[in-house]
Amino acid sequence: MTVSHPIATSSPLPLRACTECDLVSEVPRLSPGEAAHCPRCHHVLAQRHNKPATHVVAYALSALIALGLALPFTFISFEARGVKRAMGLSEAANTLLQQHYEALSFLIWWGIIILPAIYLSVSIYLHLGPLWNYTPVARRGFGRLLKRMEPWMMADVFLIGVLVSMVKILALAEIGFGVSFWAYAAFVILMLKTTRVMDHDWLWTFIGGPDRPLRHARAGRTGRQQNMTGCPVCYTLNELDSDQRGHCRRCSGALRLRKYRSLQTTLALLVTSIILYIPAMTLPIMTVTTLGDSSPQTVIAGVMHLWGSGDWPIALIIFVASVVIPIAKILALGWLSWKVWRPYPSRPLLRHRLYSMTELIGRWSMIDVFVVALLVALVRLGSVMSIYPGLGVIAFAGVVILTMLAAICFDPRLLWDNPRDQQDSVNEFVAPTGTS
Ligand SMILES: [Zn+2]
Ligand SMILES: [Zn+2]
């Protein structure tokens, strides 16, 4: 369902400032399965789920068990020219560590095992509170942590990376999936289900109390016009002090009217990622050694090789994920940043959709990094056939992380801001009308 266009009344229902476009709207009382969308940018303002605590605990616990089962057994087995090899999940990261690619090894451990495990454990800890009738210690801090971890979860991207790696070496060897692979696949599905059933509103009502309406808040105007802002963690509408800063009254997180130096940070990250994009594309991401012959492979060479051997769907996936998405993200964010400087923004919805897309697809570029990590760990048959990582993969991972950070630092509300609002809000808050 969609929230009807807000009418300026002092309603007892909580008002929400959209974290994407800053419009303050009234959120109706929702039943399980319903969602309220922002009338201006259609972003989800609130969503109700049925029995969120029970479902989150059930799915998160199952996901943790599946992750635990994915660690000790064989993940993938590999047989080429009479030589057999079985690899566990943790070997993908450990092999990189042995080859002095510490940063990459850390990234893989962190993205596919440690971070999801922390996320699931924190989810269980917080949601068991209402089920077992206890108040979790440091619940606000854990609640904020949960929200901040979400963009960095890479388990589903890794799983696609596994499938792509298998296609890459299918012509060279016989591949078998072990118990750990199936456990990891189950973990990914359960993990996605956990994030789907999580009701952040419900959770924050338990953690920080109900979302109480603000006396001065008016629907139909922007947060900026009222010197208010929506909390990006718990969505509560908050009043800011005279220097446009404050703390959330529900989750205690630090707030600003707009993200601190959003454009400068975004542009700095974009420029760095453009510089890194050059070695990422020109340096080899891995070197394949077969019977003493070494052939370094860049991202593009890998795509051409796949295309040439008839695996064009995989070639297309890698080309889009590794070449098109990073450059499209850089161009899109650069263009959006430039547009923010225009005095009167036009077609903000179109720009907002472009931004949402860059945010959504960014982490999928990590596929090729995972492919290299897996191939390096798996194909270690000495002089018969071995794969070694190349410096290009570090630069490439850098591009993906920097563009993800750039998207996070960019404040989408700037796309909707009207320069006159700031002046209006200053006038209004210097001399409040006091009509509320
Ligand atoms: Zn909105
Ligand atoms: Zn908050």
C-alpha cells in the first residue's frame, strides 16, 4: 500500500522524514505484510512483518548452523590429469594469506564468514529479548551495528562467484561439490530470508520505545524546512539544534541535516577509484601456469577467453559485473554529484532511481575477486597446473570498495533539495510561529 499524500495536521500518528528524499509523511497504522511508501520517491518508510522475533530467531539460528556446517567439510573437489584436490571454504582466504595477499584474504574472511556470523548472532541476541522477556545489554549500539553492516554482506555474491569459477575450470578438470558447498548455499538462502523478515520498526520499538510524534512536525514539508531529519538507523523523526546536528531520541545515533561533506567525500572516493580502475583493468588479476607455461590474465582477457570457449553467458556476467558496473557507477555518481550543484534540480525522481540502482548493484562487482580467490585456492597442482593471484585483483577490489563507499557517502536527499528551503528554514527557526 502507499501512504496517501500527507495533509498538514497535528496527527497522533508518527511522522517520518524519508531518508531518501526528506519529505515528511504520515505513516498509517500497518497490518503484517503491509508497507508504507514515500509519496514522493516511493522509498519504503515502514514495513510490518508477521511475528518478526520468532521468524528472525528461527531463520538466523538455522543460517548460523548452516554456516558452521560449511566450514569443516569439503567445499569443492577438483580432479585434473589424474591429480585430485579437495578444498575447504576457509582455504580460499588462507591461500591468499600464504601468498602475501593479506588484505584480500581479510576481505574474503570478513565478507563471507565473519560479518554474516556477527550479523546473525546480533540479530538473534536482540530478537531473543522480547521472546525470553529480557532487556539486551547495549541494545542500542547493537541495533545501530546491525543496520550499518547490511551493505557489506557478500555471501550471495560469493556464491555466484563460486558458480562462475566452476564454469571457468569445467573444461580443465572434473568438479565436485562437497557438503560444505551445499551447507553454504543453504546458509545464503537462510541469511537472505533473515534480512527479509526483519522488522526494523518493531525491533526499535522494543529497543528504544515507541516512535512518539513530534509536536512541531508537519507532514507535506521537507525535514530541512523544519530543521528535522529522519534517522537512517531507526527512521524516527528528530528535531536538530541550531547548527543542524543532534542525536536520535530513539537509537541515540549522531544526526546531521545532511551527511557530513557528502559531495566532497563522494568525489574524492570517485577520483581515487578512477585512478585505481586503470591498474585494475591493465594489470593481470591472475596468472595461470600450465606445465611451465605462464599466462597472465587481465579482467578483459578473462572475458575474451570465456567468450572464445563458448561460455558467453558467463562471459557476459563477468563483463557486466567487472567492467560495466564499476565504470557505470563512477559515471552515475559523478553525474549526480555535478547535478546537485545546479540551483534548481529537475527530474529528481529519475536521478533518485539512478542512485538507488548504483547502491543496489555495486557489491556485485566483487564476483571477479571471489572467482580469483577460489581459483587460486583450488588450482594448486604444482607444475601441472597452478593459478596465482595478480596485483590487478587488489586494484580491482579497491575500485569496488571505493565505489561502494562513494555511494554510501552520497546523500540522496541533496538531489531533492531546493536551495530556497535553507533560507526558509533559517527564517522560520529564527522566528518560530508557535502555532503548533
Ligand atoms: Zn522519499
Ligand atoms: Zn535513530
